[in-house]
Amino acid sequence: MANTLTTQTILDGERLAIIKVTGFVDTTETAVVKVDVSTLNPQGALACTGCKLNRVWAQTHGCEVQMLWAATTPLMIITLPQNTNYFMDYSMFGGIPNNSGTGKTGDISFTTMDVGAGDTYSVVMEVIKTYS
């Protein structure tokens, strides 16, 4: 069976975006873009060029999910553990900024680990949009 991956934009406002991603996986995903900032709404004439991770709600069954800042060498933000319900709120300090280096795109990608047949994940991300 092939991986079935979906992305749903729940909110794409001037300051915040909320994006839900789900995966029914039986093979590993490697640095697959889940938040593509170039597709988010601009603020007037300013394009969205990045984001800060503000909140994460997640459920994993079987697999782990690494959340990464997309760059030439992707940089891990957090790992969502296997078989868990997860909530993290980074809003009290303004969200986790993108500190990746060369080739930084502003996007968030996922890599799955310890994947077996029938594994699933559901992740809702609230991001603070940044503009150039």
C-alpha cells in the first residue's frame, strides 16, 4: 500500500496559519514539506517567507514524526513520539523561530521513523507567519 498523505489549511490569516496534516503510512517519508510558506496568503504586497511554530497538537500510532525546518540540511524542530497524544504550546515566548542555515526555505517538513504497515499520524500546527 502506498502512503496516503493529506494537508488541510484550516486558517490562513494575516498573522496565523493553522494547518492539519495526516498520514496513513507504511513506508518512511523523508523531509516531505507539510507547511509550504510560499502558498500561504500574503500580507498586502508582502509574501509569506517563513513561520514560527507556535502550537502543535498531534496523535501518532506506530510511527514517530520528526518535524524539521526545511533547508539544505534540514534542522529538527521536535520529534513527536510513537503511540502518543501530544500538545505543546510555545506561544508564551513567541513560538520557535526557524534557525536553520544554508538553503533555508521557511517551510516545515516531516520525516517519519520506525514505520510499519498501518501506522498513522495526525498533526495540527499553528504557525506565526513572517514576511519579507
